[in-house]
Amino acid sequence: MVGGGFSTDSGAFANVVMGQENFDIKRWRRPHLLQGAGQKIRLKSRGRRQVQ
């Protein structure tokens, strides 16, 4: 998911969120890279630029 916006208090901002269900941190082989153990992962990043 990607999003962004502008706030008079915070200035411009952007969000990037990546989520994966059925994740397996130990599985680095193909054909199912990092899938299969039923774990969940969510990575979130936020950037901001203050406008004056």
C-alpha cells in the first residue's frame, strides 16, 4: 500500500506499507521464497518533509 498527503502542521508526507501472510523467515529457496510457515510480517516506512 502506498499513500501520501499534505498537512499544514507536518508538511508533505508519504507512507509505504508491505504485508505478507503465510511468511517463513527461514525459507530462502525457490519456488516459494519466504512463504509457508504461517507467520505474518508487516514492514512500514514513513517519510516527511517539513514546509515552512
